[in-house]
Amino acid sequence: MRHEEGFFKGVRDQKIYYQHWLPDGEAKAVLLIVHGLAEHSGRYGNVVHHFLPLNFAVYAIDHLGHGRSEGERLYLEHFTEYTDTIVAFREMVRKWQRDKPVFLVGHSMGGLIGALYLLDHQGELAGAVLSGPAVKVPDTIPAVAIFMGKIFSALLPKLRLISLDAAGVSRDPAVVRAYEADPLVYRGKMTARLGSEMLNAMRCVASQASRIILPLLILQGSADRLVDPAGARMLHDRVASADKRIILYEGFYHEVFNEPERSRVLQDVETWLGTHLS
């Protein structure tokens, strides 16, 4: 195994951190990991260690304002700053792994970023795996709160409003402890601008999902407390892909790759990828 890392210039000329893991032999395919809100690319060791021995190369970045990348924490001007960065990194991966099929693996907010990316760039991929995708505006948010969020986004865009509940990440206490102790995980509150931009992106994906036609696998924990599990079903039902599948893991929390039964999830992804590489 070879692990390499570095930086490239992203939107607004800020440094974006990337890393990749390469198998000892020639890679047969590429996994492009798109991580979730407040975390970073280094939290996908279970995915890396499962797929490297199967001769997959794994590439990932830390989003703007996340992990080792520059930018104010959990803040951006427009949600396309995330997707534009993925476009730039995908082009880098193309040069490094010419003619290799690339599968996007997006988790949580990374699932939202991934779904938005697919609307205009799905032709660059062989397929996508979306885990706990944050693609649905939660029913629990009152209309007045959404309206006030828009006001804050316009007038006080850097106002800090909401933080994530670490206990909802996984049913594995060791995963929660590691998450809370990880210095690269941002434990503060999300800005008003990012919250508003996420809601706009969710509406865009919901209204335009029928444009997505590539092979798609959606993974969702039924007991997810950080995103609405109904979003996974909504996305599955609305995409136009002839080749699509959703797997609902009963009782699982948000990070299905970090649940106690993670080996089952990883095997499901391995089987799906194998079908699309044969």
C-alpha cells in the first residue's frame, strides 16, 4: 500500500488537502470519497482497508473549511464551492488513473454534494454510492426557522447556529469517542450561510433528481438521527436510473461504514461494485 497526500488550489485560491491510498498492484478502479459535514477524509479507514486489498485506489479531499483544508470552518459563499472543488479533483484523478472507472462514494453532506455533482457531471463516473445522504429538508424544521435562516444567511452569514450530536454518529461507543477526540473534526456550530446553502442544495436535488441516470447504490440506517432516513427513499424513487438500489439497515445509526456491523455494509458495497465492474 502507498499513501500520498498534498494540497491543490481550490475555489478562492484556498489550499485544499487531498490524500490517496494505492494498492500494491495496478488499480482496477477508483473510489472517490466525499466526506460529510464537520469531519474529514481521514475518517474512512474502514473503507480504505477493505477495498485496497481488492485493488481499488481510494482518493479523497477535505472540503473547504474542513479538516486540513483552508477556509473558515463550516462556512462558504455558495454550495457550488464544494461541487466545483470535486470537479477539479476529479480531473486530477483522471490524469493519475487514466481509463480507470471511478465510483463516487458520498456520505451525509457528502451525499448531498455527490448528488448535486451528479446532476451535471455523472458522465465522468461509472457509478455512485451514497451513504446516509442529506438530501431532504427535515420535516422537523419549522417554516419560520427556515425563513429566519435565510435572513441570517443574508445579514449575518457567519452566525453560528447548529452543531451535530456526536452520539448519533454510530452505535459503537469507540467510534463516538474517537470522533469527539479527533482534532480534525470540527465540534463547533455550523454557520447560517452553510445551513441555508445546504437547504437550497437539498431543494435542487429533490426537484432535479430525475436527471440522474447512472448506476446508483444508496445506503441508509433506519435509526439515523442526523439526517432524515426518508431522504434516501425519496432520492431512490426520484432518480431516473434504470440501475438503482437502496439498502436500509434496520437499527443502524448515521455512519453505516462505522457501525458494529460495518463488515456487512462493506460487503454489500463490494458486491455491488463487483457487479458493475464485470
